[in-house]
Amino acid sequence: MSMIKKLLYLFVISFFFFQNSFSDNSELYKKIDLFGEVIEKINKEYVDEVDQSESMDAAINGLLQSLDPYSAYMTPESFESMQTETKGKFGGLGIEVGMESGVIKVISPIDNTPASKAGLKAGDYIVKINDVQVQGKTLMDAVNLMRGPVGSSIKITVRRRGIKKALIFNITREIIQVQSVKSELIDDSIGYIRLTSFNENSSKQIKQKINKLNKDRNLTGYILDLRNNPGGLLSQAIKISDFFLENGEIVSTKSRKISENRKWFAKKGDITKGKTVIVLINYGSASASEIVAGALKDHKRAIILGENSYGKGSVQSIIPLKNRGAIRLTIAKYYLPSGKSISDVGVTPDIEIEESEDFKFNSETDNQLNFAIKLLNG
């Protein structure tokens, strides 16, 4: 009986999401009865004894992941682990992952982490973790499999677009310390800024880097490198976009609740004083990266160069639950100044150049960066 009560609670919750999908409440109650019947059959007939708590966790997660690839359930243990990671220092591989059609997909490897050094790329599909098949597991299950003690090794098997044979990477877990902004002066005339994520200090650091590069130098332009940047804080994307714009809309969000729809606009003041800006993007550029690239493209303030971005144009909120777990739930979508949604489409570059196989974020082997340098040098 307790199991049926749990199921009723689960489907009452689901009612708030799906109430408009049913012509009347009787259809909803029929689905509740059907689900209860399925659970009873499993408990009586399934070949192995079923852990009812785990079954309910899987049911909740299945409900959330049926909405989109980014909504998910976090057990109390997973939620606690996530809170540790958001402090910017954590043990792991250094990859941002998501779900696509039931498969774990690499959104982006973070710079100078075990994953990026080993050669994992945005768009790779993870099929095995230490010889354990990943397909059919939840996103949090896969994340938990990838976690482990610092210094321990892990074997990741991936499928990559254009390559028939599976690729195997042996990676050693490390403490991940994210340094979001790097800069250098190229050819004494080009300011190169690499942004790896949008954390709470990113805009402050970028402003400091630009001011330092501007000092006593006659720069021809800037290269803002957002490749393999999985995103981060919306507030930072807005501030960084504003650095390069004099006015106009930066981004808007549209929610189910009209009262929560919002728009953000640039304030007067371009800290580069109108210098040419080239933004580098690739398939690993997602979320906040796409907001910056899309805003600067729509306002014709920057040349966007590289490959089409990932297409993650949605806003997720972490909502704590009574059991000390949480749900990650999509609550809104991003729209560019042009009115286009980023979701599933991404930002298309003005100049499309595929990254080279030996792409390493340096001018010696990086064909996209080299092309940007040539453009700015005339």
C-alpha cells in the first residue's frame, strides 16, 4: 500500500507539469492506475527482487528527463556532491555532460583538466565507464560512476562523430580547479582572451585583462575565445556582453509564467572603444557562451568564427526537496536580440572553419585562432 501511495504522490506532482496534456482529469487518473498496475506486476513477476526506493528514484528521474535533456532528479547524496562542486574545486575528470536520447553526451571538456588532456571532445557519446554500459542509466548514475578518489584511474569508452571505431581513454582523476580567464598579447597588437566558464568572478577578471591589454598599447583588436566553454551564470554572460556593446538588447528569457519573462539591455560604454572583436566558438560552446556570441553577432559588434555552437538555450533552477535531494528543472528559455531561440539550434558562425585534429588552444597548431589572427592583421 505504501508503494501505491508513493506512486500517487509522484503522479500528483506530474499533474502540475502535464495537466494540459489530458482532456480531463479522468485521463490522468487512468494513467495513475496503469502505472500502479505496472509497478505491482514488476514486484510480483520480475526475475529479481526489486529495491522499491531505487525504483521510485528512477521513476521520478524518468519523469524529469522526459521533459528535456537538462532536467533531472538528484538524490540527497548527489545534491550534496553537486554543492561541493559549485565551489570551483572538486575531484573528477573535468567534463560537462548531458543526456541525449538516453545516451550520455559530452557538452564540453574543461581546459587543462584530465578529460581535455586525454583528448575527450565536445559531442563525444560516452558508452562505457570502466566497462559498465552507460546506455539506460540516468545522468546522475553516470556522473556518480565517473566520480572517485583523487589519483584513481578510470576508463572511458566513447563514440565520436565520423569515427567508426570506439575510442578508449584511460584518465586519472584530479582535483579540478577552474581558472576561468586567461589572456595574452599576440603579435604585440592583438588582445587574446580565453574564457573557460562563466563563474561569479569572470566579468571582473575580463575587465581587468582588457584594461591591462589596453594600457600603453595600440591594439588592432581582440579575440574572445569561448570554445569548449559550457556556460555558467547568466548574470556574467550579460555583464561580459555589455562590455562590448553601447546599447540594445542582450538576451531575453521566456517562461511559462508571463510575469517571469525578462529582458536585459546593454548600458552605454564599450570598454574596447570600438576595436574589432572576433569571437571563437565551437560545438563545445554552450549556454552562457551562446548568449555572448549571439548578442554580439546580432548587433554586428563581433565576427563569429569557428563551428556551430551546442544549442543549450534553456535556464535550469535547482529546487531543493524535503528529502534533502533536489530537482534540476528547466524554467525558461533564452532568446537572442533577433528573437531566435538558442535551443537545439545554437549560434551559427559568420565564418565557418572546422577545428583541426591537433587543436590545442595555441597559435602553433590552432587553425581557427590562426585565421582570426590573420583577419586582425589584415
